[in-house]
Amino acid sequence: MPLSTNNTITLPDKRLLGYAEYGDDDGFPVFMFHGNPGSRLSWGYFPDCPFLAGIRIIAPDRPGYGLSDFRGNAIESWPDDICALANHLGVEKFSVVGVSGGGPYALACAWKIPDRLYAVGLAGSVGPNLPEANKGVIRSLRILWKVARPLFWLVRLQMKIMAMIARRNPEKLITQIRNLELSDQDKEIFDRPEIQRIFIHDFPEAYRQNGIGSAYDSTIPGNWPIPLDEIKIKVNIWFMEADQLVGNMGRYLANNIPNCTVNFVPHRGHLWVVQNMKEVLSEMVPAGILVSKIDEQA
């Protein structure tokens, strides 16, 4: 059950940051960063949300999505935004999880604010658009990541069109994404009504700001801003071996982050995480907390 879904705070630079909360209000805090497109609302439509007893999910809209105002250097400022939100909520130590396009934002936190973090998790994360990383990615995405920065105006226009479709007919947009981007393994999951419900309800909110967040995210792989070798905190990576939306990026990140654990998921694609978030989150919280909550409920 959601604790609340339409919260905002005002950041020091006067931008609004939107967020939702799910789970136990006194549980261990995990900040969850949505993909592209996505919003704070997406987690509430995932099967089994909030996934684990004893967990407090804090789900911010990333800049340019939902209720969160955009700024140009969104990923570089994100750790400061998260610290501001954590301080507002009275949270000192927390974990971060980034899924798909939210992965680089979790890595930015791992790089810049490791002292605030208990654990870091990535599932199907985007990485740099390099030959050794983008192997297995569909051609249209590799081209998008290559041209997104020099032709940002064109990508921005494309995202505006997608935003219009998302608001007027989200079913049409998810059909286009299914047919053009998903592997057979992902289509098997995507075609289930409870999974399509996530996207039908979430896409209009994700594109609330005419797709500026999605357009910016498209520039990150081709202009990778995070020095992976400077990340000192341990990073937990889930790498789906049949994922054609991020291809070999999980393996590349694992090979270049000094301290990480890689969880290989054979024969599954990008949407594996939608049905297996419990596995990811179980590595993000102290084991004793889960045990104590189970004992309380017994």
C-alpha cells in the first residue's frame, strides 16, 4: 500500500522534487530510481509492491519527470537532490536502487555520497554507449544515444510526440514499444494484463513535462559523466543476459566498478526485474531488519 504518492519539496535552488512513499513508514529506507520513461508512481503498480516487510520505499521523480522540475546537469546534481530529500524526511542512512535509466542516477549517488549509503543496486542499468558495452542493444537505441547530444532538438521533438501519445492514448504507445523494442522474453512478460497496467497508468505521468526528462536521459550513454573507477562503495548488479535494451552494459559496469557483485540472470530480458524486485531489495536492507519484521508479524 502507498503511504503517499503526490509529495513535493522545494530544493535549495527553488526547483520542486516530487516523490512517493510505499511500505512501512518506520521501515528501512530505500530510495528507488525509476527508468525511462517512468515516474514515482510506477512502483505502486509493480506486482507485490512494497515487495518486502520492514522496508520504506522512497520513490522520487527524476528531474523532468512527473512532479520534479528539470535542470540541465540533472545527473550531476542528483546526489545533492537526494540528500536534500533524505534530510527533509529525517533519514540519515539509506540504500539506493536504480532500474534501467535510473541506474546512472544510483551510480552518481554511489560516486558522490557513499557515506550516506548502506547499499547500492542496479537492475538492467544503462551504461556508456561504447562498443564493448552496447553489444546486443537494438540498433535504434544505439543510434539514439549517439545522436542525442548533437541533435538534442530532434530528440526533444521526438519525446514531445511520444508525450502527446502517452497522454491521449497510452495503449498505442505501449504497443509501439512492445513491437519495436522488446525481446521475445520480454514480450512474454509484457503481454500480461497486470504488467501492461504499470505502463498504461504510469506513462502519462512520466511524460507530464513533454518528455524533457526522457530526452536528457538519452544523452547520458553518449556523454557518460561518472568515473566508474572512483566508485568505492560496493555495487550490486543484476544483469539479464537476454536484455536487448541495455545489452552488455551490466557486464561492462561490473568490469569497471572496483567493488561489485554481479547477479547473472540467464535467458531473461529487461522486464525480469518487474517480477523479481523482491530479490533485488533483499540485498539492499540489513538482514536483521527483515527477520525482526517477520517475527513481529508471526
